[in-house]
Amino acid sequence: MATLIPHLIRDSALRQPDAVALEYRDRKLTYAELWALVQGTAQSLLASTIGRGERVAIYLPKQIETVAAIFGASTAGAVYVPVNPALKGRQVAYILADCDVQVLVTSNDRLIGLAEDLKHCPALKRIVVTNDKLVTVDLPGVEIEIWAEFMARGQGGNLTPHRVIDADMTAILYTSGSTGMPKGVVLSHRNMVAGAKSVAEYLENGPHDTILSVLPLSFDAGLSQLTTGFCSGARVVLMNYLLPRDVIKAVVQYKVTAMTCVPPLWIQLADLDWPEEAVKSVRYISSTGGRMPRPIIQKLRAHLPQSKVIIMYGLTEAFRSTYLPFEEIDKRLDSMGKAIPNSEVMVVREDGTLCDADEIGELVHRGALVAMGYWNDAERTAERFKPAPGQPAGIPIPEIAVWSGDKVKRDADGYLYFVGRNDEMIKTSGYRVSPTELEETLYASGLMGEIVALGIDDPALGQAIAVVATGKNGATIDKDAVLAFCRKQLPTYMVPHHLIEWESIPRNPNGKLDRKMIGDQIRLELVKS
């Protein structure tokens, strides 16, 4: 029985060793081959003296080595930290320094862009690049080697992995926080295995499925494509797409039966032609990471009349919270569904009591999927991870639930509906963007005076990023220069969609920036324009 993340692959390898587990471009691995690769990667990490619970970061696009490093680290008893490949040097270095990463797996081109920032990562001892040759970088005290040399170190090894149990941490997933730089959500083996089993159950995944992995593996939903697929013995196809049309081509090429995307990608896919081969193979499509517009669901159902459309909602802090069964989609198209198996989702008033039907409250999630908190951040952990409501007074150690900060309501039949967000996070294209982090980056440009970033509702993106700023020292803002700076320093999804210049920015009576007033004024300006 799987209790640890590596067991998902091990158990499928025992059941169906010759079935294809993983495919990337022209390379295929059976479950037996994948399990051997994962064990070899673990042996190489152990031979490199990785310690119990020490962190291994993976800064790569989706490829075979990415998967090997993730599951190899977990097999060794270490902790994997998948880093979004869209992030730039300063952001990557922050993550590595924050959780004291000892080993980094990346590529030469990424290493060149990171080298200067990595000098601020004192715990980093080893870098493994997936290329055949090394590039020259100046990083004193850090050993750099190619993947083949790294794997050779563990070949034929029989080192004993560090002993861990399901309560031990296995992953740290970084997600943007409303107060600044990304925060690391700590996940245990129990969280991840329970999540994989729960999702596989309601999606009815099995060996008959071919899952197309299009989301970044640094996303909880992207990582879930691997864990759910391996848990159910499915075939997982890795894909780094450039154009939406490439996704449909991959569906045809690999006879994909299952795929999960964020709404902005579904919006693009809904406007394309789906050939008959794709229509025949796809068993279900699912959406997560934001509200799916009703017209898009209808378009996709017209393209894929034989496929189920499943709407999901989740938090990195609890992996996955709700899903709307396909059978309910016609009756409750705007609903986010009910709690996933083995979880309870409550709607709670500010005083901690449960809301009545159709009463707006905060979504609170309890159960095996609730994370261990935020790495190295007790204050924010205490704000978000609190005792679950409604526990008997006699329990001396209360169960901890995650309080989402999202406002929802529940109908008389128990189905949930999303209302809004408590915090100021910007949710765009399936990503959560910290206004503070974006503002800090913009300030570093030296091209503007005072700066405020916030999200404006957008039917395609979920929210569009709007930045309002004053000119520096009374000068007019060079908007082209600002956007060029953003494209160089930020991943694409963080580049502002609207850049607005004001003479001054409103403040409240306490002297703080009045974000509500700013947002209201921006909306008025955009409507007029």
C-alpha cells in the first residue's frame, strides 16, 4: 500500500512493469524503467551525501530528468522543491536561499542566467546540469557536474535511503504571497499520497488513461498530473507547449484521454478546431486555477461532445478542495462543486460558526490534504492554518484546518459557489501574483515614482494586472521602457496588462495607499477608454 510518494511508482511497477509510465518527445519509459531511474537518482543523491529532509531544487522545464529528480529526492528521504521555469534569477535565488537548497538540478542556459544570483545562496553545495558538457561559471564552493557524471556516482549503489514516514515533509511548493516574496507551502508524504488517491478516485483514472501534462510541475495541479497518473498506473505525456494549437496536436499524436488546464489556455483552445481524432480519444477535460467562463465551457462541450468537463478548485495549501461532477454541470454551471473524497469543506462566519445555506463566508478545508504550513514563516502560518471549526471541546490538541481567505456560499444541496477573495492577491492566467513583489520589481527600474499594482477582473485572464504610477520627479513615464524592463526581469504572466500614469495616488486617513479607491478609479478609466 502506498504511504510515501515514491510508492506510487513502485506499486505500479510491481503491478504492470511493462506498461508505459512516462513519455517525453521520442523517449518512453515503462513503469519498471521509471522506477529503476528514480532509484538510481536517489542513490546518486545519497552518494552525494544528501541529508534527511535536505532540499533538492529542480529548475527545468518538463522533461525526464525533472521527474527523476523530483521522485529521486523523495526516494532518498530528501525534499524536492520544483521551481517554476518561468521565474528569473532573482526570484529563483530567493527560493533557494529561503529553504536552504543544497542541490540544484538545472541546465546550462539557465545556470548562466542564475550564476550571479546564486552567490546569495550559502547552503548550495552542488549543481547538476542536464547537458552533456559544462559551462564555466564562477561559484566558489559549489560543485558543478553533468547529469551523466552525477548518475554514474550512484550506479550499482546500495545505500540505504533515509528513513521517513508519511508525516514527514516531501515537498515545498512556492506560491506568491500578498505581503511580498513567494512563500513555501510544506507538503508531507501523507498530503501528496492522499491527494493523488482522492483525485484519481473522482476522475476515475486508471491504466486506460493517457494524461497530457501541460501545467508547470511547480503548480500543485501540475504536480498532481504526475502523482495521480502514477497512482493509477496511467501513461503520462510531458509537454512544454509554445502555441495552443500544439496542445491539440499532442492530443492527436498521443491519443490523450485526460488533460487539465487553467482557464486562459482553455479559452484559447476553445477557439481552435478539434480534429475528429482528438474528439474520439479525450475522455475528460478539467479546469483549475480560476473561474471558467460559462461560454467557454459551452464551446468546449460543442467541440468535445463525448468528453466530460470537470471543474475543480484548489489551494496549494490543501492541494485540491472541490470538484463539480460532470453530471451536475448543466444544473450548476457556475458552481465549484463539493468537497473531494476524504476532505471536508466548510463555509464559516468570522466568529467560526458555520454559515447557513446561501450565506457568504470563508472556505475552510480540513482533512488529510491540509499542508504543514509555510516554510520558515510562523506568522503567516498562524494566520492561515488554524483549528478546524466545530471540534468537540474535549479534544486537547485541536485539528488544524486551512482557512482559505476565499469567500464562498453553499446552496441548499451543498454545492459551493465562489464569491471573491479576502486578500489582495492577483490571480491571472492560473498564477497567483503578489502585488508587493511586482511593485518592488518595478521600483527597481527607477523609471517611476510611486507604484501600485492590483488585479482587475478580466473574462479571459481571471484578472488582468493593472499598475498605476506617478512620474519620477514630475517627469512623464516612459511606458515602453517600463514594459521592456518588465519583460526582461519578470516571467510573462507577471508583465502588467495596463500601465496607467496619475499625478498622485489616493491615500486613506491613516496615510496608507487606498487600494480600494485606486481599483475603483482604474475600473472607471478602463471603462471610459
